Amino acid sequence: MAKIKKAKKPETTIPTASMSDIAFLLLLFFMVSTVFVKEKGLNVTMPQADEIQKIPRDQSATIYVDRNGNISIDDLIVSIPDVKWVMQKKLIENFNVISCFRTDENTNYGIMSDILNQLREAETLRVSFEAKLKR
């Protein structure tokens, strides 16, 4: 009896040499063909000064802040922690004192936030910000 050899099945393999090329081409195709929807968001209208209201000098404490972060209250140079004590003293002298901010447009907002927190702790809640008249 003769032996019949079984034929070996050919192995099936998927060539992966160009798989990375195909992946990058697909990625490029989807990046180019995708349309992004731009969200509209909220329309914010910043306030502008329509008229100037003069605040009497005896009822105000002017807080000057320059672009370097130097703070002065009515020409007295102070640091951020001292703002609370100076404003409490002014509040004792005049209960209706208004804190008026005059700052450089390049002032860091973090400093402004720290000063506002000190005013809140001093319970000086009447605050006015300088605005330039729109021409």
C-alpha cells in the first residue's frame, strides 16, 4: 500500500509592511475632510462710559495700580496685605467711602483680584472703576 502524503495547506498571512502608510493616509484623509463646527458662544458686550460722574474727593479713596504692580492709596504706597488696614481706617473716618480704581491697562488682573479680595475683607464694598469716555 502506497502512502499518500497530505498536501500542506499554504499559510495565509496578511502583509503588514505598508500598514503604517495606509493608517497615515486614512488619518490625513479624515483630517482634511472633517468640517469643524464653530460654536457661537455668548455675545458679551463690555460696558462703555456714556457720561462721567464726579465723585467728591472727601468721599473717595483712589487706588492707583501701575503696570509693575505698585499700589498706592491716595498717594500712600502700600502692599496688598496693607490694603485691608488702610481701607478699614478710611471706612472708620467716612462710612460712605467709595474705592476708586485707576489702573494701567497692562496691569495684571491677579493683582486686581487680590486688591478686591482685601476690599471685601475690609467690608469696603462700594467700588468704582475708572472708565475712559468713548469718543
